[in-house]
Amino acid sequence: NCPRYLRGVLVIPTEELEALRQRRAPLPEPAPPAPPVENDRRRGSPILLLLAALVLLVGGVGAFLLFGDGFGTAVAPSPTPSVTPDATGAPTPSLSAEPTPSATAPQPTPTLEPTPDIGDSFAFYEVSVGPARYTLFALDGSGSVVDETELTFAGYSFARAEPITGSDGAVYWVTQDGDLAGQAYRYPDSGEFRIRAVFLNAADERRSIYLEQEELTVLPEATPAP
């Protein structure tokens, strides 16, 4: 009943209309497509890569077993430090340099100064302290203790000292120069300080000898002699 359909039927010639009404013969079956050669090649590529990796792995293991630790990256030996002379011409340390203090004994050790010889003259006493904490005493004119100060030295320090007897009968070693002039050391209350007698020879070269600990609590009766 479609008007467009009916109008078309009227327009189409009779022989063409009859051909449309007849059944068409079946078309021949299409030929099968050619096998995908490119895809087969692509499938074979991973297999070839896997075989190559296995060959490399087996070869590397064999080389390691054959050569041992020598098969690999060589490690350069660390350079041996060498002592280079100082180009600035700085003088070498003198014999009077104090040795390095130990961590458990802050008491200064004897220096490498030569010991006094016959003909050397006594010059002064010298107090020697190391990198430790010390207690210093301040005395008044009568020798009484009027103040105490605790100080920590970062290294070895030296100063001239003069022994006196305090009002309490103890021997005090009063410093004569430096920032702590007038402060006194008392053994053993001040800490592990040392006292040495310094001598000078005819060329004004220093010679020294350290006093024993028991001598630090006794006022010297006479000028030290070589």
C-alpha cells in the first residue's frame, strides 16, 4: 500500500520487474585468504630472542666458572698516601712541643727539652696544664683563699709560676704572666698540673726538668741546681 512503492512498480519496465521477482542464483564461495606469513614471522621472533638470551646466559656462567673472580670489572687499588714536603718552608716543631694527650690521663707528659747540665743556671718555675678541667685559687695579701675559679683548657698551656705558702700551710703555685696571672694552683685540689724548673745555658737555650708530684706540696728550700 506504499504509494512510493506502487509508483516505482509502475515506472519499472515489465522485463526488469520480472527479473527482480525471480530468484537469483547463489554466488560462488569466495576463495580462502592466503596464510598470514608476516604474523608467523612475528610469532617466531620472541622464540629466537629467548634462545639468544639463553645462549648468552649459559656463556656468561661458563666464563665465570672458568675465570673465577677475575671475570668482571677490575677494581683499582687505593692510592697509598705519600708525604709531601711543605713548600711554604714552615719550621719544623721544636723539641719543646708537648706530646698529644691521652683520653684517660689529662696530665701533661714531660717535654722533649734537654735536661739541664753543669754550668746551666736556674731561670724560673713553669706550670704546665693539659686539655682538662682545673680549679684555680685567688689569694689575698695574707695568703688566704678568697675565690675559686674552674677553667677548662682546650690544649696544653704554660706560664711562669712562683711557689708560696698560704695561710692554711698549703703550697700554692701562683702564675706570674698570661691572662691568669695572680691565679694559683694547689696540688692535688687544682687537678693534674705539672711544675718544671727551667734552666738556661750560656747561649740562653732552655733546659728543663719536671718536679715529682710529692715536690709540688713542699716549698723549695733552695734554688734548683743541674
